[in-house]
Amino acid sequence: MKSIREIFRIGVGPSSSHTMGPRKAAELYKEKHSDATSFRVTLYGSLSATGKGHMTDRAILDVLGDECTEIIWSKDFLSFHPNGMKFECKDNASSDFLSPWIVFSVGGGALAEEGESSIELPEVYNMNTMTEILQYCEWSGKGYWEYVEESEGPEIWDYLRDVWQTMREAVERGLDTEGVLPGPLNLRRKAYSYFVKSSGYKDNLKTRGLVFSYALAVSEENASGGKIVTAPTCGSCGVVPGVLYHLWKSRDFSERRILKALATAALFGNVVKTNASISGAEVGCQGEVGVACAMASAAANQLFGGSPAQIEYAAEMGLEHHLGMTCDPVCGLVQIPCIERNAYAAARALDANIYSSFTDGVHRVSFDKVVDVMKQTGHDLPSLYKETSEGGLAKDYTQMS
């Protein structure tokens, strides 16, 4: 597996696959063809279907500028992945566009060329399944976070410290901001109102209200193009920080413990990314919000002293109970149902933690099995349910009346 830096990427929303990935691809292509006088970009599949709502064109134009003379919105799907792009360019010596580069935005801001898992980071883990990792932890007595440190090196803690700071800032900015989110839905921000209303309830409901507010805050920041951390994607970026911010505030966990929980969360997300997908365009929202719930479940269970087996069980439940979830963003925006799903998944992560804590961690269906099922389920879903805004909640829906 590659570094967990591919799971936690610091950037701006609203979409890791439709905004961060295309922006990075444009940067790489422009750097390689610095003498080009004009560029042409063709977007395929899901990038074409929902790219305008996700600001894909804006992300590319921010890099290529006026030299990008044409963006083509193709209805074709390339076979390797639904999020395909083709970059071409020409210089003063050529009359036609040359140097075609086909690249794919495969989820979480990562890029891949056909047949490759990524074009950026090397392999750093010697185990690729949670079954292997769990067995190693039980044999060695180590925790998941120790396996992360062993594989990534001690410098990973500085990176995770930046991740945690960015997550906290996103929560706090989101709570402090009111108004309407950009786009035709005219959707009002809700994080602050949930935060205020939660104070009027007794502890159990107050906890839920606060978790909702923190997750909403980050998701609303993402929807407005704010700075967030993919966890594992932009569309699911509110779940992990929503849970961890709440536990940090309410239980006074140290920063060091939060960072260990982040390392564990990222490890579970990394296993899914390696063996299946975290791309909504490839497997639906189960690969985004479902995986985020699994990550948050694992993080919470570790914070409360769960064994490696209990942590794996919590993560398994977080993902299992999102199987089959479609990705059908209304108007192609990362708003409805995405924002609400983040808040709900954060609450479900806390439930998965509690449920697992009552057990000894022994269960029949492994996390790896659920990952396999999620992958197959995603491939069985028709394309209209995978980030094309052609089916489900998005069908025939263009604007709020």
C-alpha cells in the first residue's frame, strides 16, 4: 500500500475527484509542457456529467488560465475509470494539438494512468489487507498506529499534526459562518444552528447535536470551496473530523492520542483504496461516506481503548451498513444529499464504536470481506447511480423551486 498521505490530503473543495484531481493533473501537464501556447482538455464520464457543479472547469482554468482555449465535455466513458481526462497542447511551431496525456482522477485527489494505481507516491506498506495487519498486531502486541509509524517513519506525525490542525480549523470556521452555500440550490448553512440548539438538550441528545454540527461545519466549508482534509474524499470530509473534534472537546483526549486515532483511521481507508475504491464515480457513495464512517468508527474505538479486533469490528460495521449507497448529487453539487450524509454517518460511527465495545471483537464477516463486497456492489451499480446526477435523488432535478 501507498502512504496514508493519499488518504489525508489537505486542499480545497468541493470535490477531491472532480476538483483536486483535475487541478493536480493540470499542474503536472503544464509543468511538463511549459513552452505550450495553448491547451485543450477533454473530460469524460462522471467528470463531464457533474464537472460543472463540482467546478472541474474552474479548477483546470485556475492552473492553465487563458492558455486553455477549449474544454470538451464528452459523454463517452473510458474503460479504466469513469473520471477520465485528456490533455493536449500546441506551441508556436505546431498548428494541431499534440502530446495527448490521458489520466484518471481515481478518488481522494489521487491520479492514475491506465493500468496503474497511482502516479505519485511509492509503496510503503508490506501488507495490503486488514486481515494480515490484524494478525500482525495481535502477534506483535502493537497497535495499528504503531504499524503506521513503523511503515511511514516518525515524520508521519508531523504530517498528521498538520492534518488535525486543518480539520479543527475547518470545524471552527464552519461553525462561525452562516449564510447560503454557492450554487442554484440556495441551501442555507446549518452547522451553527445545530450547535446552538444542542445546548438546550440533555447529555445524550446534546452529544448527537454537537456531532451533527461539527460534521456539518466541515462539509459546508467543503461545499463552499474552503480548505479541508480529504477523509478519504472531499465529499465525505466531515465524518472523521466531526467525530474526533467532538471526542477531543468532550473527553479531553490529548493531541497525541488524536493523532494515533487519525493514523488508525487512515490505515483502514488505505486498505479500501488499495483493494477497492474510494471514488463515488466508481463505486457510489458507499466508497466515500461509507469508508469515512468506517475510518471514524475505528478511530473512536481506539480512543476508548478497543483492542485491534474490536477496532476492526467497529470499522467493519461502519462500512457494512453503508453497502449499496448510491452517489446521486442533486444538480451535480456536493450538497444534497452529501452534507446531511456526513452528519448522519458521524453519528453512526459513534454507534459502531459502542456496539463493538460491548463485544470481544470476534465476528463472522471480516472488514476485508466487506471491502470485497463493496467493490462488487459498486461495479454492479448502473452508471446513473455513480456521480453522474442522472438517477436516484438527482433524477429530473435541476433547481430548487
